[in-house]
Amino acid sequence: MKQNSEKSNNYLDKIPIRTEHILWSVEENGLVTLDVENKGIFHRFAQRFFHKPKVSHIHLDPMGSFVWCLIDGSRDILSLSALVKEQFGEEASPLYERLSRYFHILNSYGFITFKK
């Protein structure tokens, strides 16, 4: 029983899921752009008085775009890392640290959640 709970706490075993409210598109060059609507009182204030945009466009780099397109709610981070290594080779090093940080950032901004 203890072994199962330890395995479920491993970050690489987590399964990322894209949140539904994030719109995204793939450009002709294969790069992904996330379109994030800026909601809330602070954002409305900034839009009105500081001419900030209603939608922010977040452009992902080649590796981030590759990973974003692979997120399907069934692959865990470890499976995704094998595909990234196959695609990018040594360019992805240090692989696990980079992917862990990438998913942590996506999660902190609410772009993904993890399957429970």
C-alpha cells in the first residue's frame, strides 16, 4: 500500500490536462500560440486606463509547442519526456528538470491541471 502512494506522488507520473478555457492555435511554422482572456476587476481597470489587451497571446517555443500538442489527458509526464527526447535529443537536456519546470509553470498559470 505504501509503495502505491509513493508512486502516485512522483511528479513524472502526473497526467496533464489542458484547461478548456484556454484557446490555442498552431501557426504554419508549427509553433503554438495560447490566447488567454484577461478577466477580472484588475484586468478591466488596466484595459480601460492603461490600454492593456483583453486577450494575451502567449507564443510557445518549439519544445513547448511540441509538448503542448501532445497533452491529451492520457499520457503522463514520463511518457511525454520520452517523446521529447526522441524529437529533440540532447537539445532537451536536462530533460526531466525542464519538463517538470514547464508543467509547473503551465499549472501555476492555470493553463493545465493534473488528472486525479
